[in-house]
Amino acid sequence: GDRAANATAELLEHDMGLGLPFRDGAFDGAVSVSALQWLCYDNDAASSAPRRLNRFFASLYRCLRAGGRAALQFYPENDAQAALIAAAAQRAGFAGGVVVDFPRSTKARKHYLCL
């Protein structure tokens, strides 16, 4: 039969700043559009931005199979936020970096963390 016709999906609502709730090596890759920047804010004293970013990236690293890749598009408020995000990804074990599309534009500028 046609696999696509028989495919099912599940929906999960979860705060990614708590870490991703998936098994080790569950994914070949990950894509995120305009979500990552929301981890740059403290939820409360126990959930600081660096802690939320560290939990997210550590769990993403764990959830990707060996050699897995991630492309995360985000809108930082400033260069310090972009650096905070990139540093958290590196601490988790990722290699890669930030690519900026339309770097001279204030309206069209997009940041991509390619891991």
C-alpha cells in the first residue's frame, strides 16, 4: 500500500526550554522556524535564558542520530542574543555556526544556526 496514505502523526505541545522529550537518536535532522529566540528570555529565577538554551541544545544533541543535522532560523534582538544561542549550541557538542541572510537590512535580516 501507499505509505503516505497510511501515515499517522502525533502532536506534542511542550516547552522546548525544558529539553526535548524524545528518545536518544530519534531524528535524522531538525528544522525550526522562528522559535529559538523565545528561549532568550527568563521564565522565572529558576529558568534563566542560559539554562533554557543549554537544556534545549543538550536534548537536541541527544535526540539527533550520530551525524544528524539541524537548521534553526531565528530572530535575535541583538548580537549578544545570537552569541548566547551559538555558545549554548557549542557547549552541547554541536559544530557549525550562524549564517545571516540580508545582513545589512533591518527588515529582511534572518539568522540561521546551521548545525
